[in-house]
Amino acid sequence: MPMTADQLRNGESAVIASLHEGDYRLRLAEMGCVPGTRIKREYQAPGGDPIAFRIDTYLLGLRLEEARLIEILPEDKGGNA
Amino acid sequence: MRRIALVGNPNCGKTTLFNRLTGLQQHTSNLPGTTVEAHHGKFKLPNETIELIDLPGIYSLFAESDDEKLVVQHLLGEGVEKPDAILLVLDSSNLRRNLLLQQQLQDLGYPTAAVLTMQDSAKRRGLAQDISHLEKQLGLQILGINPRKDRQLAAPISLFLEKLLNAAAPELPPNDTENKLQRFHSGEKIKGLSLETLLRYNRIESILSACQTQEYFGWKSFTLKLDRWFVHPVVGFLAFFAVMMIIFQGVFTLAEGPMTWVEDAFAWASVGVESFLPQHTASGLITDGLLPGLAGVVVFVPQIFILFFLIGLLEDSGYMVRASFITDRLMRKIGLNGRSVIPLVGGFACAIPAMMATRSIRNRSERLATMIVVPLMSCSARLPVYVLLISLAIPAQQFIGPVPAQTLVMTSAYFAGIIVALLIAALFKRFHPSQERSEFILELPAYQRPRLQTVAQQAWMKCKSFLQEAGSVILIISVALWALSTWGPGDSMNQAKIKAEQAAKELECPEDLEPREFQSQLESTFKLEASYAGHIGHAIEPAIEPLGYDWKTGIALISSFAAREVFVGTMSTLFQSSDGNVSGIRARMQKEIDPHTGEPKYGIAYALSLIIFYAFALQCISTMAVMKKETGSWTWPISLFLLYGALAYLGAFIVYRWSIGFLI
């Protein structure tokens, strides 16, 4: 099972591998969630949803179901690479 | 005049730049049928004056929300003249994502130049760009600026823009982007857009690898530290409520001084006019009709300005987006979106800009639901009504437990609106479930010190349009009211005078009134009752009598269907408190005596019932007009008018009966 962005824990970072097909694909790509980009989970809203990710150099808030569309390759634990 | 459009991502410093360059010389324009605004301003180049157009911030040309569409309409020249050139504003701290827009724009063939902003925050994130290298790679002129700090901004930019306008249009590479855009925005589904975006990012990556260095990925920022608290499950919500409380408290305390000045100025003007003009009907038109009506509006400009200003500061600082972030889960449950928070909070200032602010919600059902409940947020026009009624019926010294009774009633009025709004949104979701997928995908911009000047400018523009719109309506209504209450059918006015003299003999004069004062009050009451206005009021009295209102309130109620704040103006015209001062009207109303019983007429049950009526009723033609524009038909505004009218009537009825039973 490939890992998706929602499975990261706060402070963990990864590299985006691919985007699932679907309505949000274009929007996510436009916002810079493209393969090869570094992604780091920073924090979440009360209740665990939405989640704030750092995409390259900026913070992006995504709902759980949106984060599930981003497949990732785990990079390292601890995140400050 | 040649025109240059400013295009860029949201939060890239575009509006700051625009405001710095054009100052207060701005106006806004709408495309037919929409309320999305473009801002226009004049800017001087060495040899000519040009027009700058500030368009809404966008991430991509292939976007679906109305404000994003406006940008594309300008660029394609649909319904508007195309600009002569484009000034692209690029955020240096986020260059990769910003360049997507540059790559798309390149395909449209406009003469383009770019300014690079936010280099200081890029540096803090370990980013640095080689501008001259970037210019070569992108094939466009780039000027590094800091719109917030640079002292000299106009001079270098005017030289830069002159060069841009004199440059030859770039050679257009063969592409079908323009055609694709047209098809996309006429609703066609276009395949391969995601792939195209990925390919553009590949190209951006190769450009950046040559001219950008990134030292580190992890960054310990002030923003993340603050967010730890602002999104905290407990502290975050407490902070949200505290911020709202501070805003409302701020509106009251900060506006107090300026409001007194306005009141004093009008009192002074009224005395001046009275001593200057001969005692005549025409001078009555000014001192009893025009001045009190106008004073009733102008006096609330300080409050409205402060409310717009404070909400503007919150938006500009980046906090409002966090409020969206923490409330999204709850909002989703009732068919709204985290993004609804901004319009809903804005609704406390004014429903009109709030309706426009719903445009960033892409899901149509969520957007409609937000627009439906926005009018239930107690807007600043209701504030004067609440203030007048609360100070009329509730003594400032009265406490319920530790809370002053006045504050409690005011807060309850706001909460009554909020609770009903949440219920209505939930009902709407139940009976009108969304067909589209709901999305959040929201940038959380870094916190920044709010730009006082920009925010104040925007708040002032909003006040100005409030004054222009409300002012003219109120002027007409106050003159009409004055005429209707000065004259009556036949010799009814003379008869009223005789009746008043008789009543003065029969009724006992209250202790705190001089006998002469008592008689003149009885006279004006009888005269008003005999006038045309009195007749209209009496005609609708049976309908509003169950709510505890008399015919005078009826007149004020009818006239405030044009806009709520007219209520205070009408009351001051009806009670001839020519100094336009809340305490003046209040004093007249408190002294008002029921001619049949000799008891005070306007008590606590009356005040509470009216407050609830105003909290729910959709008494604002401008709001209805904006909603018609935004939804494309009169169906929703009219249905809401009827629904909220019924709700107001029912609510006022229950509150009135309840207060009579329990409080009196």
C-alpha cells in the first residue's frame, strides 16, 4: 500500500510521488502539490481535520480526504532535512 | 489612456503596491451582472498618465470561482477592454508556485514585466534568487521591490512601466492557451489540464534550479509558533471568541469620542440654522426633517468605520484564514465551509461586502447556504437600533448577576441571530443536499503586521459607499416623513390642538414635567396622530399591535424597510429631537405618555420585542439587490425576505408576550 499525505505525523516530511485521479487533481497540482515536491505535515485543526502541510515553501490547509489523494515517498523521520 | 493590469497570486503584495502607487485616487468597477470588483487608479509616468487595474489574486488562469473568472475576462477582453500590458507581481518567498501563473500568462502574448516582492521573507526561509539570471530565463524584465517598506517606490516603478509600454509586444509562441481558456470558462470540460500543469511545473523546476538557491527546508517561523496557539483545540477557540469580543468592545469604546463630535456638530448646525432662518415651515423642513435624519446616519459612521477597520486588520494579518481552518469541521457538518467564517464575521459589519466575500467558496450549495445566513448576522446598521432601544428601556446601573443588563441584552441579540443562522444552514443542508464535492484547499499565509494605511483606505471606501447609498435613501425618507407628519387631511391638525388642550386639563401632569412642557408634548402627540403619517401608522397598527408596537413605531418600521438604520433617523424625526442625538430621542421617548392612560409608553417588553424583530427581519434593499446579483435571480432574496419577516414577527410576538408575563 503506498503511503498518502494524511498518514504523516506532525513534523514528518516526505516527497510527493503522485496525485490520484479525481476532481481535486488539477487544484492540487496548481497549488504546487506536484511529484518531486517536498511536503511536511506541520499541525492539524481541532479534531484532526483539516491538516496544515508545508508544500515547498508555504503552508497549505487540506482536508483529510484531500490529503488522501497525495501519494508520498517517506523521506525521513524528524523532518528537518 | 493606456492601461496596465496588476496580476498575481493572493497575498503577494499586489494590493499594497497598488495602493501605494495610486493613493486615494481609486474607483471600482463591476462587470455587468456581477459584484466582483476590479480597482482602478491613475498613475503618472514621466510622459503620460496611465490607468492601473488591480485584479483579484489568482493561482491559475484555469480557475472556477467568480473572482478568478474576472481576471480571465479582463485578460481575454470579454465584456471589457483588454489592458495594454501586464505587471506581474511575484512573491519571492513562494516563487515556484507564483511562476505557474507567469508560465500561463506567457501564452497570452501580453507585453509583461514583473516585480519581485517579499525578498526579506524569502531570505528568512533560506531562499535566494539571482534576478538577472531569472530575467534571462523567463524572458522578462524584473524589478525587486518591497511595497511595504521602500520609501521610493513611485519613481523606479514609473520608469520601469514606461519601458514596458514602449517595448515591442513579445513574439507569441504557437499555442492554444487562449482558445482553451475560452472553452474552459464557457463550462467545457478540458482534458489534460492536470498534465499540462505538471509539465509547466517541470519547466519551472528547471528554471529555478538555475537561478534559485534553497539553503534549508525546515524553518522555525514565527507563523508556526503563533499557529501552535491559534489552532489549539482549547486555546484556539477561546482566542477566536476573545478576538470577536475585542472587536465589538473596540467598536463601542473607540467610536464613543467621534460619535459625540458628530452629535455636537449637528446640534450646533441645528441651533445655527434655527437662529439664522425665520420661523417658517421651510426652516422646519431643515431643522425637523433633514438635519435629524442625516444626523441619524452620519453619527454611526465612526462605528462602521471602526468595525470595517478592525475586521480588515484581522484579514490582513492572516488570522481570519486560521479561523476558517479551525471551524471547517463544524461548518462542514451544517453544510457550510471553513471559508464561510470570513463572510459570516464580515456580516457583523455589513451584509453587502459579506455576500461578495462568499465568492471564494467554490461549492455552490455551500456558497448559497452562506449567503442565506449572512443577513442573520447583526450588521452595523442594526447596532444603532439596538443601542437606542436598550438605552431606552434598560437602566445602565441594572445588573443580572455580575453582568450589566444592557450588555446581556446586546449579546443576546447577536447570539439570537447566530443560533438561528446555524439552524437554518443545517435545515438547508438537509433539504438541499449538495451535488458537488466540497473542497477546502486553502493557503495559510504567513502572519504579517497589518498594513494600517491600506486597511484604513479600504474601510474608508466602504464607509463612503455606505454614506452615499444609505445617505440618499435616508434623506428622501426623512423629508417625506417630515411632510407627512407636518400636514394632515382637512382641518384635523387644528382639531388635534384643541383636543390636546382638553386632554391637558383632564390628565394629571407627571411630577418630573413642567405643566407647559407636558401640554406641548401632548399637543405634538395629538398632531402627529392627526397627520398623514399618523393615518398610515394607524392603518397598520392592528397588524403590529400584538408585538407591542404603536402606530409611531409602525411608521419607523415601514421606513426602515429601505434600510434598518433609517429607524433611528425616523424616530428622531418623529420625536423631533433635532440634535440627532441618541440621548435626545431617548429622553423624548421616555417622557412619551400614553394619552389614554398617562403611563410611559415604551417599556422593556416593547424594546425586547423590537430588538428581536430587527435581529431577524431582512430589512435591507441593498442586501437583497446584491443577493440578486450574486444568485442571478430574485427567487432567493424574496423568499428570504418573506421567511425572515415571518420569523421576525413570530420571534417578536413570543418575546413580547413572554416579557409581559415575566418581566412586568
